[in-house]
Amino acid sequence: MPVDVKQIGERVEKEKALLDRIRAEIGKVIVGQETLVDRLLMALLCNHHVLIEGVPGLAKTLSVTTLARVMQASFQRVQFTPDLLPADLVGTLVYNPKTGDFTTKKGPIFANVILADEINRAPAKVQSALLEAMQERQVTIGEETFALDDPFLVLATQNPIEQEGTYPLPEAQVDRFMLKLKVTYPSKAEEHQILKKMARSHVRIDVEPVVTPADIVRLRELADEIFMDEKIEEYILNVVEATRNPGAHKLEIADWIRYGASPRATLYLAMAARGQALLEGRGYVTPQDVKTIAMDVLRHRVIVTYEAEAEEKTAEDIVAQILQTVQVP
């Protein structure tokens, strides 16, 4: 069945107004950080989760809470600490001595948007409980299994692993996040705006909820229909293959790569490219969409060798070299 790209484009044009309104509402609170805001919207469109890394004070938590306020959806923030237990997150059975029965007490994970604040400050059992819920979209309490809400979005923040008191997430668990974002310092001009807006003892900026869960489901279905040419699909496959077999693409970086990206990266890169096209207001994917999002999809999926670390080469350096070398259709 032929794809009507023109019709998809017209639908995208209609929905772009809603996406722009969401951006505008978030922009009332968040100064700069346009890339972070767009990636959070992309996670909503793709129905997957985001890991946000950056030093304290860069508005990671504020961005997520503002997004939740713009949505007419339930929201829970969980502050991860070294003494947090899995039951504190998913819930537990509570014994009633009068009746001798157990009743289920659901945890904060039963919400549309979960902010897992400083996820790398909690031990492995808690991280595993969260990541299992992310993957299966259900949790088991006692002998009963509960489906999680839809949409269900986990936005986890973490401090860089060099900071004290953190438990770095294993690579296999980090792989379950669609995107890993690195938040950097604002520019001097942006910081001046932040100073003018926020340097007060009490700041409360009202934002209007402009999007409902039904809107998100509709946008998600539209993102799935964004047209992707087979040449773009081939380009995505080549980029991911280059992380595993760089020699096939005339890249002399095999000694730097211990493990390449998994097939999950291929799926996420295609979905994210469609999401990027929708955010740009197009009904079709371009190679630039893939290049724009590739770093956030791949930076946590390429595991470097000790030789690369000795030469001070990071996964980001490897991904950047792959994007510069792999032929663009």
C-alpha cells in the first residue's frame, strides 16, 4: 500500500501548533535548554524513557516537573537515596491485623510521568525494580500483577559518576533508556535571563496544561506513520553496524570499541528520527534527522576499551567519527 506523504505532511502541520504551544508553556519556566525540552517531547512521542545527566543546578528536575505540569497527567517524583527500597517504589502488601488480610498499597510508580531524581544514588535492587517496570510496563506486588498507566514515561536524572556517593548504572540497564542526554551550562546571556527570572526568595510561574493523554496517544500514532525511505533505513543500519564492525566502513577505530550498539539502538534510532521529523514539522525523515538524534541514542550504547580510555577517547568521540565517515544517502 503506497504511503501518502502529502497527507501525512498535512496532519503533521496541524499538530505542529500543539507541539509549539507545549514548547511555549515550558519556555515560561525554562530558559534555554531547547534541546533538552525537544528530547523530552520526543520521548513522549516515541513512548520511551530518558536518562538525563549533568552536574547539579542545571534545571534537570525543573524541566521534568514543568513538562508534567503542561500535561494533564499524573506525576510522581521519587528522590533516590542509598536507603530506598524496591517496595518504596513499586508498592507492597500491608497486613491488617483485624481482618487477617493483606491489602495492596501501590507505590509512586503508578503515574503517567515518573521523575527518578538522582537515580544513581540508589542501590542496584531499586534501580532494577524501576528498569524492570520500564521494560515490562507492569509490576508484581505479592501474587498480583498490575499494568502501569499509559502513557508511562520515566525521566531519570543522574549526577556524573565522578561525584561521591553514587552507584553507576550497569551498561545493560542504561541500554533500556532510549536517550541519554547530557545537560551543559547555559550561555552567559541565558544565565542573565535566569538571574532576572529566578533570583528571588519565592518564584512561582504558572503554566497551563495544554496536552492530555489522549493528545499524546494521537501524536504517538502520527509519529509512527512518518515516512522513512529505504535509503534512510539503510543509513541507520550502517551507522549502527559501524559501532560493531568499523572496518567495514573504513574506520580504524576497532581497538577503541569493546562492545557496539545493540539492535535496540537500531529500533530507537529509527523511532527517534521519526520523532525528530515530527518536531520539525515534516511528514518524512531526512538523513539530518538521524544525525541530529544519533549521539543521544548511541552515546550510552558504545562501550569503549581500556586502550580508548588510555588515549582519552570517549564513546562520544567514536560516534562523532562514525557520523562523519558513514556515507549519507
